Amino acid sequence: MKNRQHYKCIIIGSGFSGICLAIKMRQRGIDDFIILEKAAGVGGTWRDNHYPGAECDVPSALYSFSFATKTDWDYQWSGQPQILEYIRSTARNNGIMEHVRFDSEVRAARYDSSNGTWEVEVANGETYAAQFVISAVGQLHNPHIPRFPGLASFRGPWFHSARWDHAVELDGRCVAVIGNAASAVQFIPFVARAAGTLVIFQRSANWVSRKRDRPYTDREKQWMRRLPLLQRIARLKTYLRNELLVYPALRGNRLASYLLKTACLGYLDNTVTEPSLRRKLVPDYPVGAKRILVADGYYEALVRENVQLVTDPIEAIDETGIRTQGGQHHTCDVIIFATGFVTNPFLCGIDIRGRLGRALADHWSAGARAYLGIATSEFPNLFFLYGPNTNLGHNSILLMAESQADYILQAIGELDRRDASVIEVRPDVEARYDQQLQSRLRDMVWNAVPDSWYKSGGRISNNWPGSVGEYRRATRTFRPEDYLLTRPH
């Protein structure tokens, strides 16, 4: 690839979505692109989240690209090291690594209407230009740490689970974990076994289902390699289970909700026998209103003698520990935050300005929105992967990423065929789409809670209200009439 600063496409981020689009670009003969990656390696969230026990909550059979299926997963629910290696090897095998500019954190992107070009500024001082910019930064990459009073005074080490400090010794020490959601339920069993005492601070209970993970046998792996049909059947089985059981529960289907609730309570009741502890662990909202967690060993860790669950809100942190609003002080040596990510506003930390000079953050001040989660008006030639309202609560996000990548490439191809160079979604099309989407979202179970990471500005800005199959149909064919296709003014 020529060493130059102007490209047809710039992709921001080298996680699953960015690598997916890059591979599909090369498959269609587009080599004039780069990936700007803030870190020193590819992998996105699977590079950053390397805490003990980190693994996917989507079964392995459905957690690889359809065009590069992996047949030798070690476990039915794949772990972080193997997922990261899959991303790396898939990028290498498809010639993507030479397109990546590492240690290149994007700080700003500005659109120049006079020539239809985006100018992208990187923290290291480099500046790039491109006809198209595609954001693949994801929704789960900026760790969120609440601003508890007194945190700076704490004498011991503290860190977020997405920035796990493996140099901190936990054996025999008193450890506090703040948070109890998706990451916490995976690393808490490890910490409980290592620590002398473990105190978990829970803001709200979660619906937790038993994972029932197990390793694949060598014979199973051999059959998967020899008969690709078996892998496709396994993918289809997992896909249909999620579409036909979990998704209806999110829509409020009583039978599906009952089955999911029964499965979660079965795990709880069979593991936690002490009544007061069990009461603390039963959510006060419908199953699916927040992310359903799938775990092995979490409830088992909570019943250990060295583990305590605290539900009183945290008031402050001091030199030696954590004080709750109930007045109790919990002494600890180490604090681990499992408090999620900054998911709203979208593209936090990047100053993106469109053809009117207005910041994307201001354009989305009432909550992020985009047509099909891919394009927004006033920002020509800018596309999103894993954008607004494309997150799932029931299936593999890789299915969505592949559909979005194919759609974006259709849009670029349509411009080339029409001898145009600028594409922008029509404002009326985007507004009508958003109104219909929000109308459907009001009927989803996510509205049963006043606040979650799915929401921003009083609206659900992260989640897709339909099935994966519906989204794939909606993005299968690019509709030129939904867009303005022009040349620079």
C-alpha cells in the first residue's frame, strides 16, 4: 500500500466490527483504506478486558464471522485469550494488519464541504484525509468509575476491571468489588478463591442464568473440522434459540419471560439457601429489563464464608476503605471497580463536526440516533458500526456487524456507480425511522427500569427493538432514495 495521507476510507477502531469491514473491503477490491487504532494491537474490548475469568456470554458456535468460522474453540463459551487470538489471526490471514496504524487515537474529525473530504486528527499529531470515515469504536471501551468522595485518599491500589492490574497481589488480602454485573460475575469467583476476605457492593440485583460451560472434546473438534455442516447447524441452533426464546421475552411474551425467570431463579434457589442473602439477589424488575447475565460460579462464590454482599449505597471512600450510607465502614486493601462503561454519549472523546460545523455531540444532545444505526443527517460520508440502537440483548453482535458492513459497502458502491462522491441520509427519512423505532422501543421490557446503560436523555439509544433476522432484512438492500447522492459544492 502506498505511503500517503489521503485514503478512500478511514476506519476508526480494530475490534470485531472494524476488522469485519476491512476484510469485506478487501474482498470487494477496496485496498485504499487504513484503520486508526488507539492501542498497540487489534482486538478492541477483547484486548482491553483481560481480567481473570473473562469470557463471552454468547456461545462459541455463534461468536465468529460467518465467512471465517472457527471450529476449534476450547469451550462451549469461549474465553478472552482464544477470542483475542481469533481476531488477531483472522486479521493476519486476511491481510489487514498492514492497513492498521497503531497508537493512533483519533481526537477529531471535520468534514470539508468544499471538497467532500474528512480530515482526521490523531493524538500523535498525524493528520489524515479520506472520502469516507467509518466509526467502529464500539459501545464498551471507555471504563466508567463513579466519582465517589475520597477515592483519591485511598491508600491501597484500585483499578477498573477493564484495566485489570495483574501486578496487584490479591492472595490473602481484603478486596472490595464495586459492581456486580457482566464482568463482575466472571471475575468474582476467582477473587473469592484468592482473597482473604471479599466484600461486594451491589447497587441492584441481576437476573443470572447458569452457563453450564464445558470443554469441547478432541473428537468434537475433529468432527467440526471435517464436517463444516456441523458447525453451521450449531450456529443455527444457537441463533434460533436466542431469536425464538430470549427475544420474545424482551418483547414481553409471558411464556418466554416465565421460562427465563424460572431458569434464573432455579440457579439461585439451588445455590443460595440462606433466606436473607437470597432476597438480596432477587431483582425487583422484569427479566430482560437489564442485561441477563450468564455465569458459572457466581452464586457459588457468594455463599463462601469469606464473602460478604453489601447492598447499602456507598457514601464515601477513605484512606482505609469504604463507608456506606448506613454508617458502616468496610476496611479493604484493594478496590476493584466493575462499574461498566461510558456508553453515552456515543463516540465520547472524539470531536466530530459535519458539513454545518456542528459537533456530533450537539447533534445528538437529546440522545444518539441514526438511520439503521449507520448514518445520520448533516454528517455526509460518515458511517457507524455498532452505532445507535444496534446493540442486542439476546444474540451475537457479530451478526449485526456483518450486516452493517455489507450495507456500508453497498452505499459506497452505489456512489461509484452514479459517479457521485457524497452521500448523506435524508433528514426526513432518518426522523421517520427514529419515530417508528422509539414507538416500538416503548413496548420493550427495557422501559421497565428508569435508568440503565441502554438509555440516554430519557430514551433508549443503544438497543435494537427487533430480531436479528429483521435487522438483516432491513439492511440487506441499500435504498438510494433514502439518501442524497451528490458531488461537492
